[in-house]
Amino acid sequence: MRKEMFTEGYTCFLNGYGIPVRILLNVLFLLSICLTGQAQTANRANLVTVSGQVTDKTIGEPLVGVSIRVKGGTNGVVSDASGFYKIQVPGNGSLLFTYVGYGDVEEPVGNRTQISPQLDRDDKTLNEVVIVGYGTQSKRDVTGSVTSVNARQLQDRAVVSFSEALAGQMAGVQVQQTSAAPGGGISIKIRGTGSITAGNQPLYVVDGVPLDNSVSNASAQGGDIGDQSPVNPLASINPGDIQSIDVLKDASATSIYGSRGSNGVVLITTKQGAAGKSQISLNVSYGFQEIAKKVKIMSNQEYAQRQIDMRNTDWVRAGGKATDPNSVRSGPAFKIPEEFKKAASLPFTDWQDQLYRQAPMQNYQLSASGGTENARYYLSGNYQSQEGIVINSGFKKYAFRLNVDGKVSDRVRVGFRIAPSYTNNRIATTGGISDYGAVATTVMSTPGLYPARNADGTYSTTYTLHYDDGTSQTIIYNNALAFGEGIKNTMNQFSTVGSLFTTVDILKNLQFKTSFNADVNTFNNNKFSPSFISVNPSYGRSYSATNVSWINENTLTYDNTFAERHNVNVLAGVTEQKSTFNSTAVNANAFPNDLVPTLNAGIVTGGSSLRSQWTLLSLLSRATYNFDQKYFLTATFRRDGSSRFGSQNKWGNFPSASVGWRISQEKFMANVNTVSELKLRASYGLIGNNQIPDYAAVGLIYGSNYILGSGDGAIGSGLAQGSLGNANLGWEKAKEVDLGFDLGLFGNRIFLTADYYNKLTSDLLLNVPVPLSTGYETALRNLGSLRNKGVELALETKNVKTSKFTWTTNANISFNTNRVESLGVGGTPIIVANRAQENSLTHITQIGSPLGSYYGYIFDGVYKTQDEVTGSAHLPNTYAGDAKFRDLNGDGLINDLDKTIIGNNLPKFTYGITNSFTYGNFDLGVSLQGVQDVEVINLIKRSNYRNNGADFTNYWRSPDQPGDGKTFGPGSSANNRTISSWLVEDASFLRIKNITLGYRLGKILNGTVFRSARAYVNIQNLHTFTKYTGYNPEVNTTEGDPWISSALTPGIDYGTYPMARTVVFGLNLGF
């Protein structure tokens, strides 16, 4: 039944996703009108239309979502994103304004048509209500570490996914755009990297539905290197639908999610309808993008001179003289071509201009909400189109949402949520372990001397060098323009997240809730590389996958207050979740032509299929108690059973406890007028991590061929064990201590939140050596431990507040230290290779150091003379002008014993600051994002034998011209390209992340159908201040390579999708 339901919904959606945007918006508009509930009025003849704006009394900011109702009646509306409202009310009536965290305001209408109340913050409650696991709490009641972000501030930003807009907004939350491509991957780390081989991404929960973390990796299952960009599981969510975003950070807050909460939890709540007249909102935006930074590349003359110097250097090393003519030089590698001598006069191909473009983007969001006391709805539709700044890349999204809440009786309520979406992603492969198909890598290394097209318009892949002795040499090169325009790589994804729930008030203080939730995703990736790309034959690939996850949750909640001072809330529940993943991949080549890219036209060279499944059964409970809003206690316990772990460790227990003391409520603080809020918090908890492969604990069997008899006997087929099982494979466990305080001064005009945490993850899952008698080299075991500790500070200030001008500031800074504590018996370091470095060792994980540190030689300058080489330790085949490496152990040799940690990709601290201003009808927001003390290995710099950045011009030429002493000579020595600190760059940066300027068109629209309007301009990624010489310092690992996206090998830049600077103009309308 469920399968039929999903299939039917999927088919219906695909049949309609091609409807033009204009028709789509019209359909949504008509549908919203049909669903609008008709509010009753007491006396239509005496109705008065009242409008106004609701603002915060303290800081003057508009309040969104305020409930405005006719006292004693059923008619009501809510304020829009700018705080405006319009309502019809009897002239003798009164309006009641209510908002969570604020005192109620009642205004008699009389003869007034303009009423703009200022709501005062309610001292008896916190400014806001936050979402916690399986419930809500007043923030003053929260004893764990929970941070929230105002979703309204993010809705106008020019981003595909709301997660991009979170960068720099929350303490302890590092948002890293692993791919700047449209719809590209996002990495969110909460309080550092907590696992070596299990996942490090947080759990995402949308309206109570946990998204399956394995979906984000679905495109990488069995994929060829570079075929897919990382999938962003949040890109399908319409940012305009989001009401609030709350992040659970410490163990006491996340332990209610047990084995899924070790990396933190991101709770996303979408908008709901309110009883009253229909509210319709339209947000339209259009803008353009351009590359935020172009890398300076050598000119023709600079490149030619470097090539001349390289050929001369190599000829001298071979025993010749730099002044020797071509006629005595042996082979074209030593000869000087005529083209190099006159390079300054030859045409220059700016490969960056060939591949990068100014690209448009547009976004349309339409929503309607309303209803009655018994039935409320929220309906929205979203179309988004973003062309990529790299040619032949782009992203389109069609998203819908319907949220319905109904009241069956005074005791029974029901609800329904469904959010289907469809995305189409045209992918440009920009980086990888080879140049083939990687446009960014090829752009950076291809000389400007080489043309993009031949005279007849075809792509050029050869360049002929001519010598004065009558000989010539033809260079075959990869054409980045051909890669960009010729390779077709698309990823289509259909997603549906839905839930159906019922809430029953069994008794006055006892509530039962049951829900059934589903998360369905299908992927289809098709890639075709035509024959004209290079000398390689045509190539095609098709990949499809489906992931269906469902979860049933049942909870009982008891909430009561005794003697007006004892507040008790108890939650108990049981959940069951099941997820099934299927994928199929087929490869083909040798297509007869480039006109028919379907795989049956070529020769199928291979294929694979995969099916996996996991289940999770959980018991959960939480009890909270507070006495007189001063003393707080929370205890949580969850027991999870997972199919992913060994038969001896199926179940795990995850308890936590936290306490709080609100000192500001004590009598001795009554006369301390400066302090308006002071609360101390402390927590301890145990959480787990279940993000491992579905069958890691069992020995898998694969098909295998074998020879019958001996010699050239017949080949038979059979089964062979492909992996070693482990019945004792268990959970990674994280124990965390959190100490914090909340401090409000001067009526909370200054509010500081501070936390110290210490988190130890033990029983790490590692592949360790096993006896060869087992038939395997390694097996997965629970060994090792990893610690993250740090300090987080978040500051909110209301700097200026007058009748016309307001200024508020939100700032945060987070310090984190990552340290490997143990690595099993013997503590042997883990030294691995990132495949982008052609399998050279690049990273080390060892006790006492950060996870995944860079591993190599310390670059110690450049050898000026050959005598200096002879008189010091050096690698074989080292010459004057080559890189000098430090002899760490002093044995007179340069070898693996001299390799050491040369940096890491884990920042010492991250920070962000947002300033918000209002003046009259104008509003301005400016956000900065910063990352400090972090390094990246820039592998593009290895291409010293091809083109280089312009900063390579001051290189060693001779003992008399040693250059800057930091740039080795142009000789073709492989030693210069080995992993060393020369490749490691400071990737710290401060980015002007976002600027938004808006203007409310209130008076201009008087007498029109619009109740509100706001025009705005938004600029994203205006400028980045950094020393990093590549495109983007915010690189995580080699893009598009699922095999090296590991916590063990981060921070490699071998061609990344460049960051885009975006300017968008938009209009918000309410009617």
C-alpha cells in the first residue's frame, strides 16, 4: 500500500513539473482562494478597515506573525514579514494583539483606522520559545545548549539552500560550502569533527521528521571519480517556508535523539496557518552572479620565459650550456621554440573568461495561509532557477508545501504535512584526481598560448611548436572549453517529506501523540562525454537510486503545575524507523557518434547494483522540573536498537542530565537593576553515532570467478566472502560536559550566552590490521578516542533605539580544539593518501594531534648553488634551484623519517557578526563571516611544468639570480612537487557574506489590494579578505570525489568550483 502511494504521488508530480512558472503561480493563487476560510463578522454594515504596523517596544523592530483578533469574535489576521496588518472590525469593537514572549495588548477601535501598537516583552517568559526534541520550551527553561536563528533574516538572501545563509550566524556551528556550484554540497559541523570513519553531519529534523542522513551520500554510491557533485539534502526545502531554525548542540539537548544525535541536531519548523482571513504573500527576485575572484595567471611572455628557463636548466643539468643553440640540443624537451621567443606578440587565451560567465538567477515564492478555529492551512509553491558561473552548469527547483491543522473536537486534533520537490542539476566537473573533465583544474594549468578553438570553430586540442633547426613538436592538451561545453552531466532528484499526526488530550494534563512520517528520495544521474573532448574515446554513464525512509512515533506527555511553583513535564515514547536504499549504475564507451548518448548505442563496459536496508527501534523519555522559575532540572534517557551493529551490540543506552539556576530571580538580586537575566547551566550526557554502512558488522558475500584444476583450466563462478564480519561491532559513544551561563543587562539590551564544552568520543570505528590467516588485511573494530573541547560566545545588543532609527548587533565566536586521545593497541598512527595527490601520503592521524593533519616535509627555502646541495641533506636527484627540505632528525638524509605534521584543516576559531539598522521605512543588514588559523593544501601549485599563477614569476634562475628564495626554479624535478609545507597555505578569511537593503512601500500602496510591500536588494559574497591564492579558501576536500571526502583527508584543493558574487533585486508583496 505504501509503495503504491509513493509511486502514484511520484508519477503525478513528474507529469506536472514542466508547467511554466506563470501557470504554476496562477494555479496556486486559485487554489489558495478556494481554501480560504470565510471569517464571520457581527455587523457588516458597521465594519471599519483598520491597518497598521506591530513593533517591539524596546528596539522598534517589526514583529512578524503577531496574532491580531477581534475581541469576542472569530475574525483574525497575522502580521506580515514587515509587521504590517489589515483587518475589518466593528467600530465598537476592540483588537487584541498577542505574540509569544510579549504581553497582550488590547486596543479599542472607535473611529480609528490606523492602529500601530508597540508590544512589550513579557518579563514572565523568555523573549522566544525554542523547539527542542519532541516538544517546545521557553528559553528561560532550557538547561542545555540550544541556539536559534531568525528565519526572517534569511529569507531574502540569494541562496539555493537556507543552510548557506547560516554561515557565521550561530556560535559553535561551522557551515562550509563544500561546493560553490548551484545546489552544491553543504557541510555543517557542530562543535568540531567528532568521528574518524563514521559520519560527522548533524541530524536534520523537519517538522518532527528526521531526514535520512544516508540520502546525502546516495549520489556517491559506486560512482566514478568526479561524476557527481556532493548532494545538498537541504536544497529541496523552500527557505520561504521556514518559521524557525533551532540547533541542539550539547549532549543533554541531543540525547533525546540517541544514536543519531552525536553530531548535533538541526530542528527546522515550517510555517503554519492562523485562523482568520487569508494571507497571501508573493516574493519575486531576479539577479545575476559573477566569479568573486579570478586567479592571476601568467601572461604569454611570463609563461614563455619560464619555459625557456626550464628548458635551459634541464639542458644544463644534462651537461650542456644555456647558450647552446637548438642544433646541438638533444630532443625537443631541451630546445627553445620560436613561439616562446615572440610570445608577447601572439594571441592570449584567457581561459577563465572562456569558462566563467555572468549568470542569471531568479526565484518566485507564493504562499497562502488562513482558515478557521477548526481548520487552518498553509500552502506554498516555489520555483527557483540558478545558472552557474561555470558554463553548462545550473540548478532548477520546483517545491510545494501543504500544512494542514484541524480540530476534530475539544480533545482531538489532527495534522498533515507534505512537501514534494523536484530539482534538476546540471553539473560541471571542476576538480578531481586528474585533469580529464575537470574544468577548473584545466583552466589553471593550460597556457594562454594555446587557443580554445581552431580557425574553423572546432575545439583545439593541439598546439605546434617550431624550432629554428627546421623541426617541430606538437603538444596535445586538454581543452577546458570543450570539457565545459561538451560534457553533459545531469542529476535529477525528486523528494517528498510528509507526515500525518494525531494529538489526543486524554486528560487535562496528559496528551498522546502519534505520527507517521515518510522521507522519499529518487536520484537519476546521466553523464556523457563526447569523442571530441580529447584523445579519449566517448564515454557514458547512468546512475539511479531510490531511498525510502519511514518512521512511526508515539509519545505521551504529562504537563502540570503544582502549588503554582512546581512545574513538571514528563515525556515518554517509542519510535520505529526503517530505511531502504536501491541503486543501479551502468557504464559504456565506444559510441558510434556523439548524437545518440543513450548507453545502448555504445559498448557496455560494466555495471553494478546495490540494495541495503537498516532499521532503528527506540524507547525515549524526558522529565523536566523547575521550582518557581528559579531552579531547573532535566533528565533524559533513550534506548536505541539498530540493525547496523553486531549481534552482541544491537542496543545502546543514552542518558543525560542538566541543571539550571536562574540567579536573577533570587531575592538578593532584586536591587541589582543592571542585571535583568542571569542563569547558570550545567549538563552531562552520553550520545551515540549510527552513521556507518548498513552491513559493516556482517561478512558480505560476493560473486567471484575461479579456475577449475590447474594451468589454463576452465573458469567457474561461485561465491566468496568479501569482508570480515564483527559480531561485537558497537556504537561510537560520546560523553560531553557543558557549562554555560546566560546574562542579560539593562533590560536585556545586552545579552550574552557563553558555553564551555568537553566532548570525548570513544570506541571509534577504525579499520585495523588483522592476522593474514583470516584472509584479510584489515577489519572494522571499535578502537580509539577523540576529544573536542572549546568555548562559545554569542552576544546580542540593542545599540540604538529611537522613534526613527534602530541599530542591533548579533555577534558570535567559537573556539575549538580537536585532539586524538588514543588509537587502539600500540597507538600506531594512521597515515593515508588523498587520491588527488596520485596516492602520495598526504595526511596523518596520530595521538596528541588534530584529526587528519597534513603530513609531509617542511619546506626550508631553495638551494641557491649546487655546492649547497652537496653540503646538506637532500633527496636524490636534487639540483640548485630545487626545493630544500628540513632534516628533522639530523641524520644527514631526507626520507620519510623527516616527514611531520605541516598543518591541518580544522580552524582554531570561527566567528560572525551581523548589524541590523532601520531608519523610517528603510532597513539594512550587514553580515560578516570569519574563519581563523586554518590551512589548505593547494595542489594547483604543483603544475610548475605547465602554466602557473602570476605569483610564480620571481623564481630561481641561477646562483646570481636566486629570486625571492621561496620560489624554486623551473626545472622539471619531481622533488619540487612532493607534499611539503610549501603547498600548505593560510586559508583564514573574513568574508562580507551578505548585505541586504530594503524599503517598505507602505504609504505608496494605500487604497490598493496590497496590505504590504517591500522592495530590496541583496548582495551575497561581496568580498573575501584572505591570503589564500586559490579561488576559495573555504574548500573542504577535492570536489566531486566521493572516495576522498573523509575526515582523515580533508582540505585538499585540486580545482574547486569558484565562489560567486551575487546581486539580487526583489519584491515582497502581501495581499
